[in-house]
Amino acid sequence: MGAGFAALATAAFVAATPGAALAQDATYASDNAWVPELVQAPAAWDTTKGEGITVAVMDTGIGDHPYFDDKDILPGYTVFPDEEDGRGDTDGHGSAIAAGVLLVAPEATIMPIRMDTGATDFGSSGDSDDEAFRWAVDNGADVLVVPWVINGTGFSGEEIEVLQYVIDKGAIIVASAGNDPAGEVGYPGLVPGLVTVTGTNRNGDIWFDNTTTGPEVVVAAPADEMTAPVPQDPTLGNTELYANVVGGTSMGSGIVGGVAALTWAAHPDLDASNVIQRVIQTAGDGSGNRNEDFGYGLVNADQAVHAEDIEEVTENPLGYPMGEAGASGATPDDAASEDPAETEAGAETGGPAAGGAEANKESNLSTIIVVAAAVVLIAAAIAVWLVLRGRSRKNAVAAEGGPFGPNDGQPQGAYQQQPAMQQQYGSPPMGGGQGYGGPPPGPQGYSSPPRGQQGFNPPPGGGDQGAPWRPSDPNRQ
């Protein structure tokens, strides 16, 4: 949606004085009413509006705005050491994406993850970007919306493993495909296992003039011109509440994040893989067929929430970044062992990412340990009884070299089984056997990514955040 915020000075604004701010709040929903209608969200609202599901917006943060006043917005996280949390947005992109999620799932919880300022001089903040993904899922995010693209094919190592980590923890990653019709899907959308989103116009047709398509596309969502909230930061000098923006697959990814939230809230017993399964099997005409332009088709919130007889799956139907489930060594219930101070947000939200098949494995392990302990105690009691019973014959038994004689060593019993049981349930080893599997469909390779222009820069000194995002940026859409 870059061009919208790059042209704020000439965009068609909806003006409002501070005293009229709350009265103008209906503007966002009314101007964009075509979006939830196109994805049939109102029919899903009879069942759920996304309550209990936490959606992390991995972007420029979220600023203050009347539209967010009655919404559930967490403090979130920032990669910049001089900032407290993600509740600041000097660009507007992150605020617009968060509003898009809430346009479809108005009662979802939003977690702002500020990992960029919107400046055009992209460098790389390296590990801090990967840490942002880990922080989001470790602190309760159920769905991560990634409304940006880094162009190129050289991604491997930590860039791939961190996506695997998020998926192994039980969350869903929704990524935009890009806004370059002549380009290829970029990172992270090109990676298997992610719900990669292309864009449609107001008629629900693929917007070939302004969106990227390709074999990695999973679903489509509205990406046409929309009204967006303008962050009300006094230091920015904004006097308007809303601006018309060009749109793009950034907005589409937010819409799909909202649809995923509705689906999971309606089916809290499902794991992430089966939420994805419902979203893709009910998209488009519901046939389950996929092509390079549309993926499975335009998302359908009503059907994703209400459809029956959707075949359940045991693994992510879109595959995995590293080739197989669990390759990162993480499990959905790892958060239980984290420092409580680090998982406070997760404890508050209690979303589906806190459970899943791995939690059932741990429950089964606990049962096995309890049963084994009971067997050991019974065996010990029997041994003591035998010792007491045979005490009158102790001398004779010792002379004959009986089972409790000094030369016989320790008695053989259930204790020998414990080490083997512990090994069976250890964490998967890193390195050997956990390789990256085959490359994703298409020509993308997984060599080390070039640094420099392929990531994010901390905000430059002096408070100047640089120009907003533009479609012409070579590495970012």
C-alpha cells in the first residue's frame, strides 16, 4: 500500500477537529464497508468477531487513533532500544494494517510489533528482526501478519529457522505477496508453510495491475483503494484522522489475518494447521483447487467459520520452512517453561498457540511417569517385605550367596527403565537430521541472504524518520 502514505500531502483526507474525533470514528468502517462484505465477514459475525485470538502486526507499530480507543491493543514490542513498546507509529503503515485486521475481526486482540520506521534507507537490524518474530509467538501471538516483502532469493539459516520456530510453536504466519505485477513473490511469502496473500479489486478479481502473483500465492484478499487511519502523534503535526491510500497486498494480509482470527475463535479446539485448512478449503469456489494467480481463491470468512465436513489434517497443509514439523526444536507448550516476566502477554491472551498436539504428548508423558513411579514404589514395598520375611534365614541365605548377598550387586528392577523413557521424549536435536529439506516451489534458493539493503535500519538520529514507503523502493513493497 506504500504509495498511499508516500502521498499523504495530496491524498483525499477526511478532516476532523479534535473535538469531533469520536464522532468521525464511523468513517473508517463506513468507507471500507465493501471489504468485509467482499470476504463475507458479516455472516461470520453472527458466530464470532474474533474474541480471544491475538494477532501480531509485524510492521511500523501502532499509533494513537480514535478508531483504536475501544479495541483490544496490547503494548507489544519494539526492536529499537530507545523505545518502550510497539505503541508508536511515525509512518502509518502498521496502524493501517492493524485497522484492517479489526475491520474483519473487530474483537480480536492486536499485538503491535514495531520492527521498522517506514524509512526508505533500508539496511538490516539483523538478529533483532528474528527476535521480534520469536518474541511475538513466545508472548501469545496466535496469528502473525507480515505486511511487507524483501526481494531476492538468498534466504537461509536464521531467516528460515525463525519462521519454522513460529509455526512449530503453533501459530500462523500470514504474509503479503508484494505489489509488483512483474516481480516474483519475495521473503517471507516465498517460504513454504506461510499463508501468502495476493490482492483483488473491489469486484473480487485479481488486481493484476498492482499485485504480485506466483506459485507461492495461497489466497487472495481485498487490496484496492481504502481509507486508512492517520496516527495522531502530536510530533507529526497530523490534523486529519483519515487518508485515502492506494492499498496493496499489505492490506490484503491484514484482512486474511482477520479471517484467520474469526476462524480460530469459532473453532478454538483446532490447531493452527486445521485453521489454515479451513481458510484455504473454503476460499474461492470451495473446490480446494489452487492456481498461480489466485492461490485457492478469495478468502470467505463465512464459510471458513461455518462450513461443515472440512477434512482435518495432521500437519500444515502448506508444508514447512525447514521441510518437516518440529524441525526448529520448538513445541507449542514451550512457553510454559519461560520466565513469567517474558510471557505475561501470552498468559493474558491464552490463545490457541498455548496448546496443541505437543501439549497432549507432554500430558501423556506425565501419565507414563506417574505410572512408572507407582510401579517402582510397589516393587520397593515387595522387596522390603521379602527382606523382613527372610530375616530369620539371613545367615543361611548369605552363606549360600542368595539374591541379597554382598556379592550380588543391586537388585534388578524397574529403575533401569527410566533413562530410556527420558530419551524418548527429549527435544529434537539441532543440526544433524534437521536439515532444510527441499527448496520451495519455483526458482527460489536458500543461500545466505545479502545484507545491506535487505532488512531494516534503526531510526536515524535527530528524530528524522525519512520518507514513507514507496512502491518504487527496490527491496520493499
